[in-house]
Amino acid sequence: MNLKIVGLDFIYSVRSWSRSRGTVFWSLLFPIMLILLFGAIFSGMGESKYTLYVQDLDNTDMSQGFVDILNKTGVINIKSITTNDTITDYIKENNIKNLIVIPQGYKNDITRSYVDPTIKVNLTYYFDPTEQQTNQVLRSVISSVLQGLNMQISQGRSVVGIKEESTVTENFGFIDFFIPGMIGFTIMQQSIYGSIERNTKFRKDGILRKLLTTPITRSEWILAKMLFMLFLAFISTSVAIGVGILAFGIKVNINLLTVVIIIATSFLFSGIGMIIGRFVKEEETADMAAGAISFPMMFLAGTFFAVDAMPSIIQVIAHALPLFYVNEGLRNAMIYMNQTEALINGGIVLIFAAIFFIAGVILTKWKED
């Protein structure tokens, strides 16, 4: 092995890297951004509060005492509700993830249990199966509080219990909720990187300049490429759902709203890719810039982690990310069948799509500056 050749090649690579300001910038920014974002997520996980809605139908000092104990744990943020609607309808209309119902007669049943040990009273805990981490924490806290309460009432005999009800009427598993997030993430990756390749690689190879000599217009070329990206989006969506059905037996609902959100998502992230490709010249730098945008968004927008379990500042960031509304829109359309929430999230995705795609089209140029 000729170490001199190795050394010269290494020095050449370092010089080549240092001459590209864009490559140096994104090489340094990418790890800094990741450590700041994920450090903020995981360092604050243990200090987060989990929202729990409470419907107190008994409204007595004893039921209020139970709510106060939950609130004093420091882990749960209690939000009391009163409604004349059926509780399941209220949960669906307001997109509530976790709620506990204290039944009417709670205090009376506990009082009677001192005389009749067969008497029991059950609270009802409504939960969202997708929020696995939140459910695990809330179950643990509620269970500990009930254990202490039963110890006070009857020295440990189970007087106050809890029954669980899913906020989703059908029997869905976690994979059913995971698939919509993966669909959104896959479309994002395909659209951003596809647009970057189209604008950066084609510019570098001189293809865009050659297109100026052909009859095709810029708008026609962009539309043709967009249709291709949309084709890939539907292919990847079909594959994800097909594999999910065959391998895991997932249960999802495909409807018109789902299709609209998928189309809007493809246009949205293609627009972001066109914007990146316009301002970043080198292919390597463009890929790093795309990764610096898409990779954190994948984790912050609720694809893998429940947004409600993140620190409040990260939740604010998550609600500013387009992928968050894509994930929520697809889950509401495909899983929850909550058309109202799906329309709201889908509308936000459409607004993002219009802004970024129009900006991308305007900024995409065939001529060099």
C-alpha cells in the first residue's frame, strides 16, 4: 500500500470539500440541528405533562378528591368537561385522545361498600390506541392512584376499579395507525428528493439549458414531472397498504378524502424540493439540505412518536410542520373515519401545498443566474 497516494487523495478530498461552502455549511448544520432537536425532545420527556380529560358525573367532594389526587401527581394535566352529548360522540367531535368518566353514584357506592363488601364502582377510561407512550404513562398513574385509594377505603380490597374503552370503534392494531404515517413520510421523501434530482442534477448536466431549444415550455415540463411524482406517490401508497394487509392484516379505509390528501402531499413536498433545488447548486449539498429538512420532520411530526408526549416547545414546532397535518389527516380519513378532523387537516395540507408548490414553480428556472 502506497501511503503517499492515500495521503494525497485524502488531502485532495479535504480541499474539495472545503471549497464548497454549501457542503461545509450543511455538513456542520445537519448534526447540530439534529442534536438540538432530539436533545430537546428526549431531555424533556420525563418532565412532560399528559393531558387527561375528566367527566365527573357524580360531582361530589369524593369524586373531586379523586380528580385532585390525579392533578397533584405532577404528571397529568386535568381538563374537566361537561356535555349533554353522548360521551363517545363528544370524543369524536373534539378529537379527544384520553378521557376518564367518573360515574354518577360514585360516592354513594363507595360509602355503601363499607357495609357491603361486594359493592364495586368502575371508572371508564377512554384511550386512543395510537398513543402508546401516553397510554402507558396514564395507565400507570391512574393505577397507582386507584391502588392508594383502595388501600384507604378497604385496606387494599378492590372497591374502585377501571374499565377501558378504545376511542376507535373498530378493532385496530398499532400497525393500522403506523401505516398512514409511513405513507406520508414516504411521499415526502420521494417528492423532495425527486424534485431535487430534477432541478439540481439536470442543471449540472446542462439538460435544463438544452430544454430551452425544444418546443416544451417550463410549465409543461414541470407538470409532466409532477404527474410522474404523483404516480410514484400512489404506487408507494398502494405497496404500503398492500404489504400491510397481506403481512399484518391491517384495516384501513380508502376514500376520496384520502386520495385528495395524498395528491396535496405530493404537490406540497415537490414544491419544497423545487425550492431547495433552486438555491443549492451541488447534488451532494442538495441531498444534505433535503435530509436536514425531511429527517427531523419525520420524527417531530408524529410519524413515530406521539406529539402530545413531547415537551410543549416541541409540540409548537410540530404544529408548524406540514407533515404533522399530513399524518393527522390520513389517520383521521383512513383510521378514525372522523371526516370533520380529516377535512380540517386536509385543508391545511392543501394550503401548504398551494404555497410551496407555487413558490417552487416560480423559483424554478432553466437559465443560470
